[in-house]
Amino acid sequence: MKRSLRWTMAVATLTFAACSSDAISPEATLRAPDAPTMALAAGGAAGHLVVLKNRNAASSVSAQVKELGGTVRYMHAEVGIALVDGLDDASAAKLAKNAGTQEVMRDQEFTLAAPKATVQAISDVAITSVENPASANVFSRQWNMRLIEADAAWAAGKLGSPGVTVAILDTGIDYDNFDLAGLVDLSRSRSFVPGDDALTAAFFPTRHVIDDYNGHGTNVASQVSSNATWLAGVTSKTTLIGVKVLGRSGSGTTGGVLAGLLWAADNGADVANMSLGNVFAKSEAKGFGSVINKVFNYARQQGMLVVVAAGNAATDLQGNKDAFAAYCDAPHVICVSAVGPKTAMLNQDEPTYYTNFGRGAIAVSAPGGNADEANGFPASARPWGNDVASWVWSLCARRTLVLQNNQYFLTICSTPGVWAGAYIGTSQAAPHVAGLAASLFAEGMNASSVKQAIVKSADKVGGNGTTAHHGSGRINVKKAHGL
């Protein structure tokens, strides 16, 4: 079928800032689509992360939380953690004295670091390309999929399988857009973000609680699996589950993330993608490191492979021995750094200006997008025209929200037509690896053999051995499948 593309509008690049909470104001109202002005919600206190001494302590701890006026939002008795809301410091201190409580910690808040994003309008005939993702309407933009030779794997029939599940721990998923409709199992999807749940109840009561009001999670999910109507993913048949652990503003808590990972492990996920994280001092948050290790060890015992983004601070992860990089320092993970061309489409394996690195920390690299930061982000030729960055594209999340003057605004992505959104970041690199992992699970491999295949088949773009920026190399989907 003949296809024509019409590029109708470019919107100025958006930058994202920090926020400490996703709480919804009771006075907030929803307005019709308006200009995409970024404004952030007011801050609020996080809850507590409770570590149990053993699984038998769950009932006594739950009972005391209720007596103290709090609420157990989530509890995993086998691993021995609980998320508790509504306790002040005095009540938390009382809970810490419970015979079944090992430790009570104020949950840590963090905010997604997304260097830059952009939005463009696209239109014309949509073609469903599940069996041939390379025929997606705007595959011409996807330098990232060609770099890792995903198109060669598709040609050999390596499209993934509905029997393999990838959990997307992120801001949610726009689960019924053209590229994702039918791929997301809503029955196994869950939100751990009370503030966003309130938004859904107030403004979108017919939507599932994992609906994406930020856009980041939709972009990440689309790199793993896509119907390839507009843009392709590494696979086209993998099942996704949305595990919302970040809210509209990109904020979340460590406890929420850990609960989300446990949920994924207990609900049949073969792979979990975590394009998120933070760094904390081991000396100041000793309890967190041990809890994280327990959770990730449990995930491995359930047969799940966890893929994590290295982070966007251009930091050597091996440089500060007191720092715990969540979640590259967690056990059994694949930590992914980002590559991409700075200008034009020249060295596509160049380490990005923002990516974290570290010999021994990075397992592999993958396409995350790049730009020439040193020279002020100059525009240069890209497949979609002159632009400042080699973006990683997906369809926009159609209910992306911003908060301004106590009113929530739908962004330009919700206006009529089809809109493509794009990001650069290690957040975009990680799901390429998660998609590759899913395609290998579809071949009957287990988590250990999948991880080994990904690492061993990587292209040695950074040298003949392991490097600080590339790990064992940049992933190659074709080679991982032995093609």
C-alpha cells in the first residue's frame, strides 16, 4: 500500500523539572486542551516503608497500623515489606517497637530525570504492521531500531510472543492508542500512585488506573512492544502490563517502586523494565540497601529478569563507594547506558552526553538518543528534518496533564489528530534491552540464559572488551538470535 506522510506542526522542546508529590488538590479542575505549559504540583510527605521480621508478623503489624490511624497500602508478607500511609513521626516510632517490626523508614521520594522531550503532529493513513514492523508509517524516524538490527530479526520472524510478559514500571501506559491497543493486559496492571488514582477517579473515571498522564511510560512501553501502526517496537507481539509507580509529574517513592516490582514478579512478568531510579548514601539510608536486595533476589527467584536504566547524571557509578545507585547496584539486573548520534546521523554508537557510566556497573548500551550539548544543542539533519536531537519516538500519551494555577491542563497531545512524542535518556535505552529480552524468552530461554545471550551478542563498539560507557557492548537483536 502506498503511504504518504504529512508533517504539520512542530512544538517547542519541553524540559522537565523536579517535583516531590503527585497529590491532587481538592480544588483542582480539569480544563480543555491548551498550550503545553509545564507547571508542577505542590509537595507533600511520603509514607513509611516497614520491614517485617518474618512473614508471621504481617497480621500484628497491620492491626497496629490501623490502631494508629494509618493505612497499609501494600504488604508482601513473604519478602517482609509494607507500604504504610498516614502515620506521623510519633506513630511511626510506636510501630517500630512492634515485636514483628524490624525497621520503619520514611519512604524516599524521587523524580524522574528526563533530559528533553519533543512533540510533533503526524497524520494520514495508518497501517497495522504486526507481522512486518518495518512497514510502520514513520519507521523512517527509527534510527534506533535499525542500529540494533531489530528489522533483520523481524524479517526472520522474531516478533516476540503473547505468552511473554514485560512489566513497565513507570508513569503508566496509554494502553489503547494505535500502537499499544490489545498489547496491554489490564487485568494484571496496577497503580501504586494514590495521587494519580485520584486524578483518574475525578477526571477519567472510565479509564484504567494505569492511564498515563505524563507520557514517559507510554514512550518506554512502545519501545518494547508495538503494533507498529505508526512506530515499531523491538517486538510486536509481547504482552505488556502497566505497573504505575510514577505519577503525572514523574515523581515516585522507593517503596512504591519496590512494591511494583514485587507485583510484577507475582503476576507473571518475565521481564521488568525500570526506566527510573535515584542514588542515596549507604551510610545515611542503611535499611534501604538491604530491602532492595531482598526484593530483587525475590524477583530472580520468580524467574523474572530486571532491566534498569543507568541514569542521566553523566556520573561514574563506580566513583562514589558510599553511593547506592538504585537500581544498577541491585543484584541480578541488566544496567543499560545510552548511545546515539550527536549531530546528523553519524556515529550512532557515541556515548550520550547525559548517560551514567562505570566499568563493572554497565552491562550493555542501547539507543537512548543524543544531542550536542557542548555547542548549545545545534540543529542538524535527521530523518525527520533538521532537529536538535536524535530522538526516540512513540505516539504521544493522549491524556498528558500539566498543573497550572490549580488547574489541570490537557496538553497538545490530546488535540485532534495523531501526535508523536519523543525523548532522549537512558530511560529510552533500557526498554530496547527489555524488548530484546522478551524476544529471547519467546524462544524458550530462561532469565539467566537470556541475560547471558544479550551480553555475549552485543557489538563491541567501545573496544574489544568491557568498557566504562558500553559495558560488554551495544545490543544487537539479530546477533542475539544467532542470525
